[in-house]
Amino acid sequence: MRSSLILVFSLLLFIMGCTKDQTSDTAEYENKLKDFLRDASLTGDYEYYIFPDENDLNAIPQDPKNRLTREKVELGKFIFYDTGLAMDAAKPSGMGTYSCATCHIPTAGFRPGVAQGVADGGHGYGFNGDTRVKNTEYNDNELDVQSARPLSLINVAYVTNTFWNGQFGATEVNEGTENVWDLRDDTQNNFLGFQGIEAQNIQGLADHRITINKDLLDQYGYTPMFDAAFPGVAPSERYTRLYASLAVSAYIRTILGNQAPFQQWLKGNKEAMSLDEIKGGILFFGKARCSNCHFRPNLGSLEFHALGVKDMYQSPSFNAAESDRRNLGRGGFTLNEEDNYQFKVPQLYNLSDAPFFFHGSSKTTLDEVIDYKVQARTENPNIPQDKLSIKFRPIDISAEEREQLISFLEVSLRDPNMDRYAPESVPSGFCFPNNDTQSQIDLGCQ
């Protein structure tokens, strides 16, 4: 009996010692990650990377010309998802079948579930938007598609200049580019003085064929919501695309990945991230040099870099052409040759929710993305190696480190509850985010 008790006691001491060592080991890595975060942040504090709650409107970064209110956010949410407002379709069969959320699906990381989003002229949804195809009644040139992959809307409150080339927005990196704003219809809105998301949406509702007029708003019961959201605007101006776009922008600014494990860990939950994820974060902010470009709170930045990835037209796609100025990145907007092939650094939350990456959807897994960044070799024949960013250089990491880095990107930065940003229904009563016959079947809302 005595020997048995001694054995049990010895085992307990061994387990307690191991637990203490593991706890000490984890604490060491946690402190190391916090040190890297302090070095990378623009404030010297690791709390710099903590997002506010989506309901704390005063804490969310916002455009001073479009202050956030609960009424604006709620109105913008409905407009964003309501297929009943899609009445400027190119063909009758497209009317009332798409929405902003067709190409920005919450569960796909607020991006399309396919390589190239198709709004008007698309058909079907599948699972997570992954089987959206062309409506056979449409010619290719009638489709509402983009020749660059739509960027995620998650954490866009931290982005002052939007689009891959940063062309939208009057402030920050676009100060001093006023000479090119009126050269194209889509950037003339910059003269209104708004930040990027507001300027982009003013153009976007028109480009994506969304109808906003008093008759339609009356029909679906939107008019009182516009009245509540914009009480200081004259009724003659209130029920327009301009104010609809400001409401949509307000809603989009509340889309934050604040339930991701990394966010929970930053706020003090030490169980939110595994040791491998913590080590992956240390690699991200350290040896792998990811934070050289991805250093803002959303793990993006206002910088533009040439990585030499393929453009949309270099893969099967609709209406994408070699001559499209968007292939030039920042240079296609500024007309400065030195800016050619440089694209905005995107945010990284919920990357794994849709299997397409970079502006041309040229990679389909995070493994491929890491491979490309480790090798740092151009894949686009139009972009020579000497045109790549000075920050884009080969990375030397082991197979184990690679898995840890992917774990941080894929698990730690994934908010698992993005559906909370979608409404349960929309005022029109239509199916959403798509309302074509196949989507109704796929979504179970015939």
C-alpha cells in the first residue's frame, strides 16, 4: 500500500512539474509575441491591434463626413442584402436577383465564393456562393463582373483608401493626386471629400445596378428608415443613391473580426490560441517579416507593393483584358509609371473562408500563398523580377514553422461568427443574397 501511495504521489509531482513547465513555456512565448506586437504597432502598445465591439459605434473608425448612427447602420444592412433593390439589371431576368452581398458573402469572408464575383447576370449560389455561374440569357459584356477580385469588407473601417489601387477616397494616400481624379467618372466622387469606403459606395451602387427611388422605397417600407437615418437632409435629396450609399458605408464599417481567437487572446483570454498559433504569430511579426507590410490593426496597411502575381485575365474569366488599367495597380490610378504593378496591402482576417487569393485570384490555398511569398519570384510575365517590392524577398522558414504560420493565419485570424452581420430577412421579402431561381433552391427560400 505504501509503495502504491509513493508511486501515485510521484506521478502527481511529475504531472504538476510538466504542467508548470508547459505553462511557463507558453507564458514565455506569449510575452515574446506581445513584444513583437509592440514593435510592429504604430503606438508602441500591443492593444493597438484590439478591435472595438461592433455595437460600440463611437469606438469604430469612421469618416467625419458620415458619422455612424444606429439608424444608418440598420438601414445600410438592409440595402446591402436586399435583392428587391436590384432593379437596374441589364435584362428582365436579372431584375431582383442580386445584391451587394452576392459578391461579399459573410461566410466567405465577405468576398465572393468563386474566383470572380458575378452580380447582375449571375445564376445560382451553391454552398457559400461557390457555384455562381453566368445566366445563359446574358452576353459576357452584359455581366456585372470585376476584372480584379473583390476585396474583403471585414475591418474596412481601418481602410481610408479603397480598391486594389487605392483610387477611392480624398484623404491619406490620395492627398496630392487630385490632378487625376476627374480623368475618370469613377473617381470624380473623391472631390466630395469622403474617405475611401464612402467614395467607393457612391459609385458602387450605380455601377452594380442598385435602384434607389422614392417609389421603390415606399413600396418596401424603406422611407421611414431613411427619415430616421438622415433627419437633417431635405426630403428632396434624402431618398437617393448618395444617402443610400452613406448608410451602406456605415453598416460596412461595423463589420469587424473581433471574435477571432487572436482578438480574444489580445483581450486577455489565454486559452484562445494554442501554442502553435502563438508561435505562428511570433513568426508573422518576426522572422517571416509579414508585418513589414501587414502592420495596421486589420493586419493590412495603406502601402502598395509589387508582388508579380498574375492578373485576372491570365486565367479563365469574364470581361478581363490585358489592357485593363487595373492590371497596373496603383499606377493605373496615379498614372505614375513608378507605381505600376503595385497593389494595396489587404487585411488578413478570415482569409481561409474563400479559396482565392490576390487581385487575380491566382492562388487557391494558403499553402500556395505561403509558397509564393517564401520564394518571392514573379509569376507574371509582364512584371520582371527587378520590379518587385524591396519588401518582397525570400523567406527562410522550416516546415514546422510554415505550419505554425498557417495555423496563425487560418485559425487565429478567423472570426467564426460572421453570419451575425446578416439580417434574418429584408424589407422586400425576397430571398437574399441572391434571388434567381437556382439560388432560391440552393438557399432553401423558394
